[in-house]
Amino acid sequence: MKAVRLLQIIIVLAAGAYLVLLHDMNETNVFLPFLFSLPPVLVVVLAILLGWLIGWLPPTARAVRRNRENRRLRQRVAELEKWDPQQPTGDRETPVIPDRSPSEARLQEPYAEHENL
């Protein structure tokens, strides 16, 4: 990690030195269409900042969306962990198949005719 950080610092210093040299060599301003004339250094810095912003916004928006979804899912998991399936949830009866009564369902055992084999 330190090597990557050191490389980033070297690149930023080299870019800064290049911009200082560019500013000293070019005394004329750059004319941008539909804008006013700007120094070349400012044009390069604005282009770098615009590129950084375009590269930074989509992942940041995606991270915000994921964090929001993770927070919602954690709340849902916490709610489900509090739920106890053994606790009665009201005056519900045990479900019954509509065409059978509960006593008939108990009397009908599967494979009852094969017990004598």
C-alpha cells in the first residue's frame, strides 16, 4: 500500500512540475469556444478535475445505493431475528385441507394397506 501511495505522490509532483513549466513557457491564453480565454495551466487543471469527477461520481453513487440497501436489509434481518415461530400470532387455527375434516386426515395413514405384508 505504501508503494502505491508513493507512486501517486510522485505522479502528482511530476504533473505539478509539468504545469509550472507549461505556465512559464506559454504566455498566451487559450481561447475555448463559447467561453473566454484562459491560461493553459488552468485549462489542463480543469480538464484533470473534470475527468476525476466523471470517474468518481458513478462509483460513489453506486456505493451510496448499496449502503442504503444494506441498511434496509440489516433492519429486515433484525426484524426477522426477533420473530419467534413458536409464539402464537393470534387466534388462528391449524390449517385444514378444505375437502377433509381434521379427524379424517388423521385416520388416513399413507401405506396403511401395505402394513400386513
